[in-house]
Amino acid sequence: MANFALNVTRLGFSALQAVSPDLAAKAAFQLFCRTPSARPKGTKSKLAHAAGAARLVGAERFALRLAGGRQAHAYRLNGGARGKRKRYLVTHGWGSSAAYMAELVSMLAATGAEVVALDFPGHGRSGGRFLHMGLAVETIAAAEARFGAFDAAIGHSFGGAALMVSAAGLLPGVAPVGGDRLVLIGAPSEMGWLFTDFGRMVGLRPAAQAALENEVHRVTGRRLEDFDAGAAAGEIGRPVLVIHAEDDKEVSSLHAKRYGAAGKSVRLFWANGFGHRRIIGAAPVLAAIAAFLDGDRGVGEAPDESIKKDAEIIPFFELPAKRAAL
């Protein structure tokens, strides 16, 4: 937020929570879930979006209907062909879209696989300006219901966390995504720090902050602390490849270490030098994903004692990062 807008927002929340912490929490949750404009800003973003859109120009397009009248959008490449082939799902991060994932989508499609790439509500072609984890997981379930079971799923940032929440069946009443393998790129391992940072940014006092976090339970049926994707990675019984850059300034590499400490089924692949966004289309990353999906369990490295030791001292709700990156 610009300084002036942030100051006005803080004044508004200061007044509202003095009257009712619960009302302030409901307003804060709506603001928290408001997504950025789908229009790319800045020269680099516009060029990347245009290049991605060009790669997807020949894809089939589908609307996925969600509860409450909301909808999501899906692209499909190599759909409807005869014969057995792999089917992959691709999910994007907060403020992103399938267009920004198009280099990865193209690589997967070039293997002959059927590839489905999502635009979550509030992103890309889906329309609206609202998204939370529950809606993202519902979108993933809607995609599997529409296209059939996926052999693997690959997600970046918020989209990676949503895949793990889905795979672990953490959202009541929503069918978990199947698939033999998961790939998480620059993904957060839990969500508590997002709410902590957001509450601090808009000036919520303890009562309103607690009420804000309770909104998660009201909306999703699960408590905020239940959305622990890091722990879930070791419990789902599937190979998971976690790709992260130690120079990621938007989602701390400590999240990758939490994933890595979850169990022997989790592999880490450090893509240092590619940050949070360039990592999606980096050649070494694409090669590692292709090898992992092809059955190479040796991609990445097994969690060692140093990773486990590091993970043990990471405060669960104090992982540093910036919300805008998701």
C-alpha cells in the first residue's frame, strides 16, 4: 500500500476495532483476501505476461464453477487425445496467473502430457478480486472433477501451498487432489506469518488480530494453525520435490527447510540465483521437474541432520516473508 492509503487504512481500523474487534476482523479479512489487479504493471511484467499469453493462445479454455457463484478459469493443452498419457496440473502464486507459468506449462506439454493450468479466482481470466486458501483448494478439486485424476501437480508460491493443503485433505468437505507426485516451487510451508504481518501492517490490536485469525476457522472450517503444509508434506505418503532459492526475498528459504525436515519422501532442490519469480522458468529447474516427474527419485537431496536441526529452531508463526509475493 502507498503510505497515504496505508495511513488512512490504519486510522479506519483503529476507529473500527475500538467499537468492535469482530467487525474490524471481518473488514480486515475482506481486505486480506483482496487480490491485485490482473493487469500486469511495469515493462518486465507486461513483457512476461504477453509472452506467456502467446504460449497459451492455442490452449482450450474452461470455466470452473465454484460455490457461492464464484468461478475459476482453466487452460488445457493436449486434451482429448486418444491413448494413455500423463495428466499434470499447474497452479500459480498470489498476484500471478497461468500466463506467467506458461514456460513450465509448455515444457510439460512438450512431453506429450495433457496439462491443465489454473487461474485461481481473482486472477488471470477468472475475474473478481477475492481469493483465500479455501477457494484455491476448492478450485483444485473442481479441476480434478472436470478433467479427471492428475498424475502429478506442480505449484508456485501460494499455489504450491494450496496443492499441499489439498493433497493432505486439510479442508473439510473438499476432495483432496490425487496424483503420485507433487512439486512445490518457492512455496510457503504455513500461513500464520501472513496474518501476523498483515495485522501489524494495518495496526490491529490483539483482540482484533485474534478475531481476524478466527475468521479463517469461520470461513474454512479449520483453524489457521491447521494449515501446516510443511508437516503435511511428510504425511501424505507421496514423493514431493521442493524447489527454492536461498536468495528468494519474498518467501524465505526457511520454509523449504521446514518442508525438507518433514520426512524422507521430501526432496530439496536449491535453485540459488533465481529468486522468487525467475525460478519458474529457469532451465535447471525445468530439467529437475522433468526428471522428477519421469520417476527420478534422486532429484534434489535427502533431508540431512543440518536441515532438520535448522527446522527445529524456526518459530512456527514467525517465518519472515512479504505477503505481496504470494
